[in-house]
Amino acid sequence: MTSEVENETETVEEIEKTEIAALEPRMKTVNVAFKVIAKSDVREVTSRRDGQTHRIVDATVGDSSAVVQLPLWNSSIEEVETGKTYFLENGYTGLFRGNLQLKMGRHSELSQADDEIEDVNMDVDMSAKDHREQRSHYYQGRSGQRGGQYGGRSYGRSSSRDRRDRRRRRW
């Protein structure tokens, strides 16, 4: 009986961990171990959706590769302590004012890590880099760059304007 239980625990697959330096905007299902370096002062914001007031703290977290900002909301502020190592499962990344943040969602699980992180690389700050994409300032039309009826190149299809112009020509 005990051998069956041992076999089941061994078959549980190892969770793939991501280093903080490998984080990019809009990543989903991020599993990362980090050490909490510092926490900012508590600030209050009012939700646009429901009008409730929420408390937020920005925690600077890091591992041996880099550091990043982690916003902590309401009850999670007390759960996280400075100087301790945690493991975030099913987190995600996003941008706030163009800067990368590691975020916790409703399906995320935060637990204390078994292995302590001793050295944190403070030289590489993933939240300091501006990750905004350059937007193109020209009209692409409804069909995008490849063209079609509303903009771009038509690749052989003639538009009604082309037909009209050809019709008016007088040789």
C-alpha cells in the first residue's frame, strides 16, 4: 500500500520554473521563485468598476537573474514579508505604464519556497525597461497591412475608385 503512494508522489511532474530575467509582457502561467527585497508604502485606490477602495503595495522581488515589481492587493499585503523566499504558481505578467510587472491572479497560488534565495541580482531591473510597442501612425485600413477593400495593397483586385478612374479617361 505504501509503495503505491510513493509511486504516485514520484509521478507528479516537476513544475517548470521561470527566471525573472526571462519574463516578457503578456506571459501566462508563470511559475517563479523569488525573494522579497522591499515593499513600498500602502496606497489606496478606488475601483472604477465597483467603486470599492483597495489597498496596494508594490513589492520589489528578485532572484539570481533579475528583479521585478509585484503589486500586492488587500489581504496579500500581510501574507508577504520582506526578506523571505516565495514560490508563485500560475502568475502572469503585464504592463503598467509601459513597465513590466509580475502579477497574481485569482488562480495564482503563493507559498513559501523550500529553497532560500541568497543572492539577488539587483543590477538587472525588468520593471525599469520601457516595454511599450511602437505604434504605427499610418492608416492600415480594416483589412490590415495586406490590403483588401478598405486599405493597403489590393494585389490584383481593383477597387471601385480604380474602375471609375479608368472609365473617365478619354484618349
